[in-house]
Amino acid sequence: MNKIALITGVTGQDGAYLTELLLKKGYEVHGIKRRASSFNTQRIDHLYQDPHIENRKLFLHYGDMTDTSNLIRIIQEVKPDEIYNLAAMSHVHVSFETPEYTANVDGLGTLRLLEAIRILNLEKKTKIYQASTSELYGKVQEVPQTETTPFYPRSPYGVAKIYAYWITVNYREAYNLFACNGILFNHESPIRGETFVTRKITRAVSKIALNLQDKVYLGNLDAKRDWGHAKDYVRMMWMILQAEKPEDWVIATGKTTTVRDFVKFAFAEVGVTLEFKGEGENEKGYIKSCTNTAYNLEIGKEVVAVDSHYYRPTEVDLLIGDATKAKEKLGWEPEFTLQDLVKDMMKNDLSLMKKEIYLKKGGHDILNNYE
Ligand code: NDP
Ligand code: GDR
């Protein structure tokens, strides 16, 4: 019998890569998606299977982390061997605007899943992975951060996730659940949400290179993050649930980079060297040179500016993780470097923007011809 997995947050970045991975491993995969007024399954559309075919391996269920009875019913129907709880209001800045909702989804949502396992007497059958985060560390207590570094969250998101972290530990200790936290540092990809800083940058740089946009406005350029590739990180989620015993694990690259340097690396992919001048809100980035003649970019042009609207009320200044435990005990090794990640994201966004230009030009003419 193949294993059955249930993924909450199946339509998100990690949900999509994890679904792909588990299907390749022969799992029957069930995902919980939210009802939305427009399509929200773009990231998994390539995996979609017609409900009418036999031996279907991917099933989607409508649901929400705030709806206890819905979660219980789905778990009762699916009887999963493994639950991956990836659903969350995952945007740190937005959590300052929606703190109560964030607590409900990210904090209590986890409790609802754990309780559902107990109510349905699935403690011995169902393992659960909780998507914990480096945002738990928040204000720097120790560098690099490990499984034993004290937490000090700096946002409603971080505080909600700390509840989820501890309730997962508590249910493991109280009821012998195979419940684990993956404390994952930032991980990105070509399908990263467009408002997270890396994707915002790679999209903007692609548009600037193709003359579709003048400049990009960013917030704190000094923030340092430990950025990995989501494909490497979902592999580790699966490994965590295959471990001999349930534990908590840090997943990180061990290298940290400023937002400013990420911008420089993205521009380098289109042959541009940037020069930054000024400080704080007055800092700006200018084109110093451009070696790629395919892009018609003006030397000296201002392409990066700071808008304090993107600053957070409390910031996490520096994250750098130490994944020694995962490497030594589970044999995890990331395959992507930061340079590979930037290349992957830039390649994807340049091609998306080129398609946009093509559709605008060609498509528009075609529409006109048939009006
Ligand atoms: P995304 O924001 O890309 O995906 C979040 C998913 O959760 C989406 O499928 C979203 O649905 C779903 N969701 C949001 N609210 C609800 C709700 N109320 N009920 C049901 N589903 C909901 O996040 P990532 O894939 O990047 O991250 C996955 C998990 O890992 C999250 O819990 C995140 O907090 C955590 N994490 C992420 C890290 C990262 O760097 N990416 C690092 C550490 C932890 P919809 O598509 O409809 O919006
Ligand atoms: P983060 O990711 O908060 O680390 O949370 P994000 O990409 O939003 O911010 C990273 C850093 O960049 C700074 N920054 C900006 N951020 C955004 N979004 N937009 C900007 O214009 C901008 N300018 C500078 C931020 O201040 C911050 O310091 C992500 C999410 O995936 C969480 O769900 C996850 O738990 C953590 O990573 C680990």
C-alpha cells in the first residue's frame, strides 16, 4: 500500500514542490485548498488529475485552517499517514495588519490539526510536520541559530508561529504523537509569492531590463537573510517524517546575505553593475555599467530607491542558521547555492516578462484583427 499524505497550504510555494516530490515517491496526495473568487491553483495545475480517471493520486479538498469541523472531516475521510501543515498567513509585514487572523490560522490552526488526530484516535498512525520558521529567533540571541537558540519573535506572525511550535512539542510529549517542527530559514524559488523580497526583486529587475518599469522601491536594504532554494527544503520536510524518532530540526544554508546584495546579484544576471549612494531612506541604487548589449540601459540611471512604507514596526535584522544536526543525522545537503537560486529566479522572471511583451504586442494585434 502506498502512503497517504495530507498537505495543508497545497497551493503555496512549498505545497506545490512537496506535492510534486511526494507524487514522484508514489504517495497518494491530498491537499486542502481555500475557496477563492478566482483560480488559486496555478502552482499545482501541472499536477492536476481529472477526477474521472482511475488510480488518481492527487485529490483536492476545500477547507480552511480556521474551520475545525472541516479539518476533522477531511482527516477522518483521508486517514493520512503523514500530515504536512504548511498553511499559513505567511507574510511577516502583513501580519502586523492582520494579527488576530494570523494568530487564528498560524497558531490555533496547528492546534486544530493536532486535536483532530487525537479526536479521531489516529495518534499511532498519523505523523505530523509543522512548518516552523527562523522568524521564531527574531531579535538576535545567538549567531548562528541552532535548535537550542532561545526564541524572541518580532512580529505577530512570529508570535503565532511560536504557539504552533510549542503546541507541536507539547502534543509530542503529552500524547506520544510523531509530531515534528522543521525550523526552516527563508527559502525561495521561481514560484515564490510576488510580495516576498527576493521575488519582488527578480520580477522588478527583469522588468527594468526590458524597459517595462523604471525602478523598484524597497524597504530595509540592510536586513540579512539565510536564503535557500525551496526544492532543497521540501525534501527535508519529507526526511523529517521518515526519521527514527520525532524531533525538531533547523534547515538553513549557513550563509547570510543583505537585501542590498541580493539586488546586486539579480542585476548582475542582466549584465548590470549597481552602485549604491546615500543612507537609510535616502539610499539609492544607480546603474554603474552594463555589459549586456541586449538590454538598452542608461548608465547612471536610478533603478533602486527606498520607501519607508516597506519598513516593519519591529525588524529581524540578521538570520543565519546552522543545520549541522540535519546534515549529520539525516544526511541532508542542499543542492542549490544562492547564485543558483538567483539564476533560477531571474531566468524564470525574464521569460515571464518577455512573454508579457509578446502577448501585448502580438496578442493585441490579433484581437484587433478579429474585432
Ligand atoms: P505561501 O504563502 O506560498 O503558502 C501558504 C499556503 O497557505 C497557501 O496555500 C495558502 O492558500 C494557504 N493558506 C493561507 N491561509 C490559509 C487558511 N486560512 N486556510 C487554509 N490555507 C491557508 O507559503 P510558503 O509555501 O512559502 O510556506 C509554507 C509554510 O512554511 C508556511 O506555513 C510558512 O509560514 C512556513 N515557512 C516558510 C518559509 C519560507 O521561506 N518560504 C520559511 C519558514 C517557514 P492560498 O494559495 O489560497 O493563499
Ligand atoms: P521574511 O521575508 O519576512 O524574512 O519572511 P520577506 O521576503 O518578506 O522579507 C525579508 C527581508 O527583506 C526586507 N525587505 C523587504 N521585504 C519585503 N517583503 N518587501 C520589500 O520591499 C522589502 N524591502 C526590504 C524585510 O524587511 C525583511 O527583513 C519569510 C516568509 O516566507 C515567512 O513566512 C518565513 O517564516 C520567513 O521568511 C522565514
